[in-house]
Amino acid sequence: MAPRPKSTKPKKTAKQAADDAEQRAAKAPKAKTEPKAVAAPKPVAAPRNDDLDRALFLTYLPKLAFAEQAIRQAKEAIAVIYKEANQHGFSKKDFDEVKKLQGAEGEKVKKAAIVRSLRIARWLGMDLGAQLDMFEQDERVPAADRCYEEGKTMAMSGQSLKTDHAPETEQYRETVRGWHDGQAIISRGFKKLHPAVAEDEADKAAKAAARKAEQDKDAAAFDAPASGVAMTRAEFEAQKLQQQTS
């Protein structure tokens, strides 16, 4: 094994070695002398009372039953409303359209969708595409006209007259005028059912009345005194059949 080469660095003096040791001691991280926080013991869970848990659980059952019943009744009421609206020519999609149009951005989103559809129709060479220019123009409805329509809608929706416009402005006057016009339309009554729907409803009523008359006739014939001998319905029908064939 070859001997290690001797170092050529000059040896440090005792003072230099002491200074270096002092500098290393200053740079070394100081040991934490603060005592560690002792974690608080976890609270021991109190034993559960089965009877109390049972009583508490059972109190929720009638609440849930009541809420579920309310949901069923609400769904039934909604179905009836849609059925009545359909008889007047309004579909569920019409009311879904209202939800899309309402809100600050509803009208803008709908207009953008219409413009897109008309543009595609134009690309396909359809006549519908000729309406694109009309929708692309940024035509704004005059404020007074819009206020009139808003007032009219409020009245027809059963809302009270409400506007933020000052009484001396034209917007206020048009809102009031529209509201009163809407009230006048409501007071005249709603339009009658569509003729086809009215005819269908009349046909249903006529068939129901015919069935009721036939049932009453059968009941009268069955209840009428014949021979004074009590018999069952089946016996009566058999006797009537025999009389018809004899």
C-alpha cells in the first residue's frame, strides 16, 4: 500500500483553530429549549342510549312522510297545470323556454343560438337563412315600448304594478299604461279552448253520458219487480236471454 502524500497546507495555529470552532458554533442551529406542548387527552364518548336513539330516529319518519307526500302532491298539481295548458295549445317546452329566457343573459344566449341556426340554414341554401340579417342587426327596442310590454306582462302574470322609474318620466307612464291594458285583457276572460280540443272534450262527455245512461237502464231493469222471486244478477241475465230467444 502506497503511503499517503503529505498535506501541503500550512497547519493552523491554536488561535486559528479556536476561532474556527467559535464560528462553527455560532452557525450551528440552537437546540430548542421550549418544552413540547402536551396534547390534550381526547374526550371519551359517552355511551349511547339505545332508547333515546330509537326515539330520535322515529321522530324523523313522519317528517319525511309529510315531505314526500308534499312532493307527490306538487308533482300531481304540476301535471294538472300542464294538462290544462296543453288544452289551450301550450306545451311543456313552451314553459321550459321561459326558464331559458329569464335572467340577465337569457335573451342574449337565445339570440346567439337563433343567429347560429339561421347561419347554418343560409349555408344550406334554405329560405330560413334569409332572416339572418334581421337578427344580426343590433336593433334596440325603445325604452318606452319595453316598459309598456313589461307593465302588460306584470298585469297578466298577476303581479302588482311596480316600477323604479320616476313618475314624471315616459317610461313610468308607459309601464302604468301597459299594466292597465293587461288588467283589461284579464278582466275580459281567457280565450276558449281550441275547436279541436273542445270537440274532443265534448265527445268524451257524450260517451260518458251514454255509458251512464246504459248503466242506469240496466239497473232499472234489474231492480224492477218481475215475478217477485229473488234472484242474483247472473240468474236475471240468464232469464232475460231466455226471454229474448224464446
